[in-house]
Amino acid sequence: MKFARGNLVEISSKEKGLKGSYYPAVIITYLSNNEYIVQYRTLLAEDGLSPLREVIPADEIRPAPDEIPVTGFSVGDLVDAYDRDGWWVGKINRIKGSNYYVYFKRTDEKIAYSLSSLRVHQRWVNGSWQKAEWNYRSKIVSVYVTTRVNKGRMVQPKTVINNTNERAYSSGFLTTTTKT
């Protein structure tokens, strides 16, 4: 997939201890060897003041996922938790009050997060966003699906409203497709 200057993306870290995490960034420029210069939106350079810029291989870059607003999660839901300047994949293990306890398989940790630090886990597969399976009790407010077509022209977003009190169902995967 080709990215253009200014595209919002996420960078997959392959460093030990950081695998499974994604960091928000913006594309600065494409280099001729299938690499991009990116500027992180949450990580700082060594000076501690300016945003970190790095050269990243294309296979470690994915578009930023569409936001899926929710009013809550259920035990068993796959989520991304925002922690240490990036997004980490985990599973809701327990809910106590307004805290969601997320279990991270890679580190065997359980950490409490507020709803505002969590998002629906989505996978970038073959040029499409695929929403992870949800427990039927999850409270999905709405899903916005945007499709990119040739030359980056955007198509009108499609909105799906799916909130029926205690039972909100997803009908398989909702995807965002990119054609190049």
C-alpha cells in the first residue's frame, strides 16, 4: 500500500518488549527503497521537545483505524489500550466500577483502564480494516465506515447505528477497503 505525505498512520513496533504495540504517526515522505519517513504523534526525539522522526519500512506501517465510538465493553472483548504512548492489544478480563481490567497475553499482565483509554480492536488485513469479534453485550453506539477509492478520493462515509439497549450485535466484520 502506498501512503501520501500527511496520511495518518500507525507504526508497528518489532522491538523486543514492544511487539504488539502501535504508535500514531504521520507520513512525512516516501523514500525510494520502500521506506517512509514518519513523524510520531506521541513519541519525542532525544531532545525531549520535538516529535520523533524515523525511517520505517512499509511493512511496519498501517493506516490509522477508523474510530468506532462505544459506551462500554464486556468481559471477553478484544480492545486496544492506550498506554506508554501507544496502543496495545488486550482482552477485557474484568469490569469493576468504571475500570476495565485488560489482560495482555504477551506480558501476562492485567491493568485497569478507563473507557477513554480503550478502543475497539481492529485488524488491517489485505487492505481492509476488520473489527474483532465482539461479545454480544457490548454497547456499540455507531460504526463509521469510510472507503478510499482510486487516487485517494474519499467516498461519503456510511454510518451504521446499532444500539439496542443491552443487546448490540455486530453482523460479521465491517471493513474499510483501500484500492490502489
